[in-house]
Amino acid sequence: MTALLLTLLTKGPYDGCTVTGPDPGVDRQLKCSDAKAFVSPEAPKNGTDGLIQLYLTALKKESPGAKQEELTVGGKKVPGVRYANGRIAVVSFGEAKVRAIGCESKKAARCDDLIERLAVDLPENTAGAVNADEGKTIVGREVRLADGCSIAAPGKLKCPNHELTWMHHHPGEPTKLDDVTGPMKTAFSKLGTVEQKDRECTIEGVTTQCRVLRITKADGSVLQAAFGFATVRGRKIYAQCNGSFDGTEVPPGCAQTIVLW
């Protein structure tokens, strides 16, 4: 505890960094003179394996040597990914949630400092006032709140029995359905039998291709995840609908963004 207090009271690793966020798909981004880092939104702890696979897939082109590896954060071993000049640690937040914390720097010690600090203290936005409506819009269109729905986090609409999530694309993130399918199937296979089907669809009115994963649980109930990429009003986005629905008719909260054919 004494060491932590000293760290917080002395010159910290955020000095000289520009901090942005929260934004859809990323909670914080840091751009420093000698490093860059990010913190993901919270995710369920039982999805850790899928999260690791997602980052490995995203890195395979730019950093073919990327590998899964245990990292040390706060004196504890945590799952992570290591690649050239960078690493991503998946750190517990509470009993049931995790966040991915990533850093790139030519100085390994610099990333050690940033990840250790980000695991206990999220910095405030320094790039200007955060737009309170940013997480409620998809490339400028305000998300409508269907009955019983609410904005649970930037880029996440939560409704009874379903949820819509969306992310504005950032450099280095996945861009293809195959990039995200493997990790999702790994995570969903823990819930039941997973079937995959591709469908024509529209995302925010733009014609594209979506992928649907149908999960049949042991009790016979069905969950589905429909997701895809599209360039909307000049910006690439990713959208996903998860919920207790079957067939091609997505629930009301999702239907304003994703329409399956």
C-alpha cells in the first residue's frame, strides 16, 4: 500500500500523454511521446479466452510473432499477449469482469509503468471535454431507445433479452468477419452448440454481409449473435446484436442498426 501511495503522489507515467475516451469500443487511449496505450471496456471474465484470441487474430498481420503469454501485473500472473514492442494484459476488475490493457513502446520499462498504473487508475480525458452524446450515436445518428432499453456504456444499448453494441474502427483493429468469428465461437461454445451462417444484411442502411452464430443451450433455448462491418457515412464501424431470438428478425433495439435478409 505504501508503494502505491508513493507512486500516486510522485510524477506519474501519464505525464506528457494525451488521453482520450471513453469512446465506443475503447475506454481510454493514451498517446505519449514514447508510448501508446489503451484500455478496453469491461468484459465478462468467462470471455477471457475469446478476448485473447481476438487480439492474436488482429495482430497476426502486423506482428506475426505475437503469442499468448502470462504477464505480471500488480505482482500477479495474468493472461496476455506479447508482440514486437508491445503487450496486452487481461486484468480482473471485480469478481466477474476483466479489461484488456495494451501498450506499445520501444522501452519495455515504459510499458511496465503504464500497464501497472492503468490497472488501478484510469486517467481523465485530457484532449478536451468529452462529448456526453458520443457513446449514444453511431457515426452521428442518435441511437433510439426502444421500450425498456438504456445506454449501458458508450457503444452499448442494453434491452430486455438482447443488446446492441457498436464500435467505430480504430487502426490495428479487426476488419473482417473471419477476424472476430474464431474468438466468439470459442467463447460461445462454453454456452452450448454453435452453428454459423452468413447472411446478406444492412448495417445503418448500408448493404453488407453479416455472420450469425446460433447457440443452442443444453436446455434447448436458443441465443443468437449477428454481427458485421460496414462503412457508414465515411467511417468503418462494427455492429453486433446478441439476444434470445431465432431466425432473421432481430429484436427492436438492434433492428434500427442491423437488418438481416
